[in-house]
Amino acid sequence: MAGLAVSAENAAHVYAVPAEWRARAMIKPDTYDTFYAEAAQDPEAFWKREAQRLDWMTPFTKVKNTSFTEAEFGIKWFEDGALNVSANCLDRHVAERPDAIAIIWEGDEPGDSRIISYRDLHDEVCRLANALKANGIRKGDRVTIYLPMIPEAAAAMLACARIGAIHSVVFGGFSPDSLAGRITDCDSQLVITADEGLRGGKHVPLKANVDKALTHCTSVEKVIVVRRTGADITMKDGRDIWYHDAVADAAPECAAEAMNAEDPLFILYTSGSTGKPKGVLHTTGGYLVWASMTHQYVFDYRPGEVFWCAADVGWVTGHTYVVYGALANGATTLMYEGIPNYPDFSRFWNVIDKYQVEIFYAAPTALRALMREGDAWVERTSRKSLRLLGTVGEPINPEAWEWYHRVVGEGRCPIVDTWWQTETGGAMISPMPGATDLKPGSATKPLFGVKPELVDAEGVVLEGPAEGNLVITDSWPGQARTIWGDHERFFQTYFTTYAGKYFTGDGCRRDGDGYYWITGRVDDVINVSGHRMGTAEIESALVAHAKVAEAAVVGMPHDLKGQGIYAYVTLNANETGDDALRRELVQWVRREIGPIATPDAIQFAAGLPKTRSGKIMRRILRKIAEGDVSNLGDTSTLADPSVVANLVGNRQN
Ligand code: WTA
């Protein structure tokens, strides 16, 4: 509803679109309405036009061919077109602005930095692409990337894209076991890693982790190693190659492979509510259209502006907004290797001043951690260059939103709270700075082509202001196409809970202005510091410990992390649960999965609340972990109702 004032429903304040944004933005309130309506009513025309933002090697004649229903299930966009992602991210910008800055890299240690032009990045990518080919990698092969936040990570992704290899980036915080699982699941032939990572002055033994992982992986033939810290590492003869040697010997020209729009671009493992992490697969054409379009409209991006997405390339946010969306749009993208509080709590703001960052995009968890340290760390910096702020990864509490707006942005920068998922490829529900009045805590309105719906547990569609489960009723170009190696699981996971609709796994409220408020996951996925964790994964890590008989993991509210990890553990007979064992189990989980899965509380439990058919009643465990024990609901169906009193009596925290 263009121009109509938005009410303060659910919000203490509404922040209207500032006049200067209304004047300059690409998407103004009435553009939003026109585009939204067109994408809904005539998707063929809308997406045909939006796809012109890319260079196609073979133009497509078909736009959309998608169905979410069982009989016709399939998702194809631009299916007879061909293009190359790396050519779109590099070559066309090199032709016009070779000296424009593609990547500003800020190292962990202040003062350590690199500035890389589009021409230089193009040459590096071509050399690495040739090196991959020289090491046997061909179109369709899988390459695992396990790197810190260094420019070589972006180069590695683009080099794969250039030759049509499918990359799988694994976050550097994952353990050797987690890495091995992700290598084996997609049969990677080659791993690109570094001797070590550096985060907050701490060294992360990446190459040693790869060596451990590869003791259980048979598919990997070669490992390319970036020298980052110069640490002493072992190089295995015949398998391990230094990155600098590989690229030095390679030519700086490599023709970009013509990829069908539906050829795979990357696999990214993410946690689900059951089983092991799933390899979410994104393809070439639709993903890049979505990454580019959302980056341009949500951030109102124009070439030349310095854009900083503070996510790691190990997560989807890093894929879409550090690398693909940003570079497709010819952006100057800032890559930061370190952490928000090193060497001190002003680091983010110092980096913004150092490079005159205009757009800054980060996770609420980092903002909450910085907010806690007081305003002085922010106020001693200028931040005059900032004009737009963004958040992603978890709901932002209005208090943190207001702080971000008032203290960091000095009241002048709109905040785009972008809701999306690994599976959606890019932002789905988000304000646009020139079009959307803001309500702190709301991701506001759907992007073009996104048709959200709220349904109740039975699938009944809820109209008007309502709260329910969030589904998306029609396909959008950036949507994941499958789960690697398990198309049936893809269909079952996302399209059967509410037949014919994509189920997000999130709960959501819609207010009287049509604004969406994400309330968090409604499945057994928890969101710890903006990182998705499957409770089942942590449980299976715990039960792998010799003393543990059974484990149940739930989320609990956590001031900084959003959600913390609360584990109920039943020990084998004759074992005693004490603090020493608690510490041991915490270390165990960190080793099995990685530090991001560190349990915040471990409660030893004589028994878990189970139904007579043996199903653990997680609802009760969640309430106890939250400390909400006055109203545990109906416990009469439990096989042994007395376990509940015992659990309540022994709460941790
Ligand atoms: C949550 C990250 C509220 C949500 C891009 C989703 C959010 C999950 C927001 C996906 C937001 C992400 N407000 N919740 N702005 N953004 N989420 O796959 O629960 O790592 O389902 O993708 O994060 O996490 P993922």
C-alpha cells in the first residue's frame, strides 16, 4: 500500500523511509508495489527482465517451469539458457572497470590488509581454475573448500564456478569429523585449505584438521594449501600442493565454461531437524539472478560503494552477499578475517572508518555482544561513511535493533532485517531502504516473487493478522533445487508437511499492516549465534561418548547467542555425573562437531520424559530448559510421569 502510513502495531516506533532515501532509492514505495504485483501476476515477464542483469552465453527462451506438488515436482528456471557465474562476477566488470576494487581484505591483525582489483581477481581466478584442471578437476566434479576468510576463499569459489566444478565450502570452525562427513557425502576429489586460520589472534589448525579428516575419506586425491601463517605443517608427497606454486605455474587466462542455467553451482551443508547435515544444492542461473537482484535492491547497491557483509563464506550469507551477489553487481566487497572483539570492541567501527564502508550487514548476536560493552567503543569512532545497516541469521530483539539504529547508525541509517535461509539462496522477506517503513524486530515484507503464507498445524491457511507456520507457496529463482544425493529427502523435508508448499521450518506472525515477524524455528533446529544446529546432531555426538546412554538436546533462551544449547544426558549404569564429566562432554562435543556446538548447560538425568511408545516429549524438556516449569502441560501420557519432577529439581543454570 504505497504511501499509506504503517501503524505502530507490535512496535514501539515506526521509522518512516527517510526523505533522502525516498529520493535516491531504486525501489521506492510505489516501485515496490508495481514490481511485487508484476512478479506475482506475470512472473514470466518480470523474471525475463530481471534476468537481463546477467550476461548469458545462450539466451533462455523458457523462464519458469516449477511445481511443488508430488506428481509434477521439479524446479527449473531459465532452463535452456547458458551462462557462467565467474564470467558474470568478473569478466564483464574487467571489460568496463578493470581497476575498480573487487575485494578489500582486512586481516585479523589491524594493519594487515590487501586491496584487489577486478583485473587482479580475474587473473587469480583464471590461474587457480587452470591449476584445478591440471589436477584433474572437470565440470561436475566436487571440490571442498575449507579456508579462513581470505581472498583465496572467494578465488577458490569463483575458480570452481569458472570450470563448472561444484564447490562445497565447509566453515573453518568445523571439526575433522564434520569435515570428513561433508567430504564423503559428496565424494570430493580435491580440498582447498590453508596451513592455519587466524581469528582473534588464535591459530586454527586447518591443514592438520584436513589431514585427520582424510584418514577416513577415500575420494580425495589432491589438497591445495594456501600459506597463511607460515606454520609448520606436513605436506604429503603426491597429494598436497602449495597454492602459490599451483597458481604461479598456471596461465592467467581460462575460458569460462558455458553452464546450463540448471547445472549445479554449489553444495552447502546445513542442519536439519533429523539426521546428518544435508547438502543443499544451488544451481547456476536462478541463484545468480536472485543473489544479484536481492543484493542490488535490498542494499540499494551502486558500483563504487563499499559493502561489508560480516558473515563467513562458510555460511550461505557469505556465499550470496560476500561473494556472488556482490561481485555479480561489480561491488567492492569487504572481507574481514577476524572477530568483532579483537583487538578490542571498536574493531568493526574502526574497519568501517578505515575503508569508508557505506553498507554494513551483520548478525544480531555480534551486535548484542558489542552492545553489552557500552556505547563508548562505538562513539569513539566516526562512522560518517555509513548509510545503511543490515541484519541476518536470527530474529533481532527490538532493544538491539534500537541500539544499532541509534548508536551505530546515529539515527540516520535504515536497517534492513533480512529473513532467509540456506535453502532460499538469498533474502526473502526484508525491507528495502527507500520503500519500507521500519518496525524494529520485523523483517517487514516479501521480496518480488516471494509468496508467503501462514498456516496452522493442520495446514489451514490463516488470513489477515495471524500467527502460524511460514510457508512459501510458489517457486522463486534462488530456491535450492535438491539435497545432494537425496532428492527424495528434499521433497519429503520441504514439500510434504504442507502439501504443495515449501515449508520454511519457521514460525511467524503477520500484523495488520501485512508485516512479517519471524518468531523462530518450530522444528528441532536451534539457532545459536545465528548458526543453524540440528539438535539430533548434537545428540548423536553425545551418545557417541562411552559413558552416555541417551541424550536429548533443546534450545534455551540466551542473552547473547539468541539460543543456547541445553543437553539432557542419561549416563550408563555405574557412571556418575559430576562437573568433571560435564567438562569432558563439552570438550567431546566441540571435538566431534566443532566449537559452534559447545553445550551451554548439561543436565544429568536419570530418565527422560517419554511417551509409552518411546518418543521423547521435547516440549517438556524445552519448558524445563527455559525455566518455565509452572505450566508443563499434560504429562499424563508419559510412560513414567515421575521423571518430570526429577528433571525440574535438577535444572541447570
Ligand atoms: C533464521 C541464514 C529471524 C530462521 C541466512 C531461518 C532469521 C534460519 C532471520 C536460516 C531474520 C535467518 N529474522 N530469523 N532476519 N534470518 N533467520 O540457513 O530461523 O543459516 O530459518 O540461513 O535462520 O538459517 P541459515
